[in-house]
Amino acid sequence: MAAMLALAGPAAATAQASGLDAFGQALKSWAKEQRIVRGFVVVRRGGKIVYRAALGGADADAPVHLASLSKAITAACIATLIRDGKLAFDTPVATALKKFIAAHQRLRDPHLGQVTVAQLLTHRAGFANGDDDDPTSGRNLDRYLRTHTSREPPKPSLLAATLRAKLMHPPGEAYAYGNAAYFVLGAIVEEASGQNYLAYCRDAVLRPLGVSGDLEPTWRVSSAMGGWRMRAADFLTLLDLFAANDARLGATPKAWMLDPAGKAVPFDAAAWYGLGTLVRKADAGAGVDVWHWGSWDYRPDKGERGTVRTSFVNYAMRLADGTAWFMHAEPRVEEGAPRAALARALHDAYRAVMRRE
């Protein structure tokens, strides 16, 4: 790989003096091991961007498809509706989507109607996980894209197909990460707010933060579960909403997010899944760290209209002290050891910076 870090001149000297260049070196070393073609890392501290590094010609200031990082936006929208008294964490799907269900087929699995907003947020609705079995992004999406384009927001038929799924677990019983729950939450945002999903998210969450975003032009169908497109700098600003001492989402949603009860995840004993992000108490001092991975790898079938080959991975992390970073890389890197290696390297870079201060 001949890609070089895109950082030069006075900015490079400042980054090296402060130790921030450790973030770029971490990305460069990891990218070489994982055969990354292009990517970037952006670091935010003290409410402003303090470092950018890119390789393979990537533009660290350009909007990128967020994939599952979009779940944080959807969850923030749900939080504002709860804050404003239009929803509650214990509102069941049968109530939250009463109008939609009445206009379409009744739920195939009656237990789905009992699933609460809280269970959807924490991936405990009972849906199957995995790309093939997830009732929104698995086979249902493949079938949907034979007659619809990925470039348009989802038609009601995709939600109806999701709501016809049979649950794999009783609601609340087990954590099973997937896309269906957040796809359903997007529909709940629309029914509770009376606006379309994109418009409400912009009005209630993005504009008050002074940031912008849109649905990825080639993957608008992913909407609430993974369809957002945004600049890294703007997404890192959004992550401030999930700080323990930030009150903008409301006292009730924030208290719920900070309480680990019933939100545990099987892969990290110290973490839990809150409002569209993983959460963990900070190693030192008060507050919490929040983070999420997002990736999409899709090879369209011959019959699909306008769907493009897509492969990338994102990683965003915000520490309790306000330091945050966003990494984008192409192509997608698998879960497990490859991603864990990058997470460790970026944390090591952070610690190197702190030692210089």
C-alpha cells in the first residue's frame, strides 16, 4: 500500500509537538496490516477538531456514510420525544405504531406488539441478529431491492415485512444486535412526531447542535438503522449529547441511558447498550465513555435497480473528558481481533497525548 498520511506543513509540526500524530500513525499501521485502500481519522478535544489524518486520497472533511453510527441519531430522536412527553420507554409497539398496524396487516407474532421502546433501543426486542436473519437487512431487504431502489427512503412494505417477522426470543430476554429494532424505531419517530423521519431528526437533533446531515444518496433505504451521511466533525459534535452531564436530551432519557440495569452486552462485562451507543463508566473520574462501530458490505444481485457495491467500516468514540475520534476505512474490516486492534491503537494514541500534558 503506497498511501501516505495527508498532513503537512505547520499543522504537521503542531500535531507532532502535541503528540496528536500518534493517532495518524495508529491508523497508518493498522491500515497496512488490514490492507485498507483509503481512510481517515479525525480527533476532537475541547469542543473543536484538533487533528485530521488521511490515507489513500480520502477527504477527512467530506461526509461519509455512517452505517450503524446512524443508530445514535435515531436514539437521540427517540430521547427528545420522551423528553417532550410524546413517548415513554415502556410504550409498546402496538401503541407506538397503532396507526401503521391498523393500515396494514396485523402482527404475525403477538409478542411483537408487547415489545417496548426500551427493548428496541437496547436490542432486546427478540428479533434475530445477523445479516441473513435480521428481518430488515437480511433476506427481506434482498427481496425488497428486487422491486425497489436503495436510493429512496423505505416504502411501507419493508416495515410491514419486518413487523411480520416471528421473534426468536421473548421480548427482554436476550441481547441480539441487529438492524430491525432501529428500523422500527424510525417508524415510531414518524408516528409520534407527525413528521417524516429525516425532517424530524434535523429539526429536533441536528439543527440545535449546529450540524448537518442527510441520508446517504445510494442507501436512503437504510434510514433509521444505518442510512445517515455526515461529516466526521459533525458526528463527533453529536456525541456530546451522550455525555453524562449533558442535559439536552432530557433528565429522564439521560438517567435511563446511564443506568446499566437490563442493558448488559455479552462481549464486554463493563459495558451496556444505551441510546444507540455502547456505554461504559470512565476508567478514572466521573462520567462515561460511549462508542459504536458501523460497517456495510453489500454486493448487489444482478436484478437490483441502482444498488451500488459498498464496503467500509467506521468507528467513533467519545471519552468522558470530551476527547473523541472518528475513523473511516475502506474496505470493510471484520469484527473481532482486527477491529479490537484499532481500538487499542487509538486508545494508546490518546494515552500518549495525555502523557505529554
